Amino acid sequence: MQNLPHHYKATAQGLLEGSIEISGSQLESIKTAAPAEFGGPGDQWSPETLFVAAIADCFILTFRAISRASKLPWISLSCEVEGTLERVDHVTQFTDYVVRAALVIAPDADQSRAEQLLEKAEKGCLISNSLSGTTRLEASISVVGSE
């Protein structure tokens, strides 16, 4: 890891109507639009879906680093994040995040240790740590080959 502080930039461009194009240095552009809840088409990434996707992505990347350092063998991890958008004191904001993580581990992996590392990843995710809402982890662990 490089020394802190790190700086990240993104650019957005749009016209009066239609999609917005977001881009970053050396990255593919993504077309976005308002979500259906705000009158958008509902078939493109929106700032809201990108926001909760960033939490899910960060959770998995954090777990990957923590599990590597802890030498925990695992097969796969999926993560779904549900963010609740509400109006609080006349301001629309995300107030609650549920992180649903489903980890598949090898038969020789320590399930108790895996649970601890999932919790550590939730606490260590820098995106979650930058939020002002409540974050809850709902984790499930399954062992490959078991029914």
C-alpha cells in the first residue's frame, strides 16, 4: 500500500436529458441514470446503486486481505448490500445498511475463525467506515461439499 493520503478522482458528464457518463483515469466509462424511484429508467447504474455496490466491493476486498493475512482457506464470497434511503431533518440520506455476506469455505477451514474474519472485514471496510448510517452484517457460512 502507498503512504496516505490517497486521492481519487472521477468525472461525470451529461446533457439536459439522457444518461450521465462517469469515468476515471485508465477506467472504462459507465453510463448512469436516476433510479426508477426518482423517475429514471431503472435499467442503468445510478449513484445510489453505485454507492451500495461500493460497500459490497470494499467488504469483499477487505475480507480477501484479512483472510490472506490470517491464512484462512476459502472458496467464494458473495455480498449483497441493501441501503435504506430516508428523509431525516429535511435531508434525504442513507440511514441504514445491511451487508449480507455468504462465504463458502473448504472442509478444512475453521468456521469459527471465518466468522471472526467476516466481522473484522465489516469493521475494517474503509467505505463503511466513511458512512454516517448504521451498518449490520448478516453472514452465512457454508462448507463446500456439505449439505
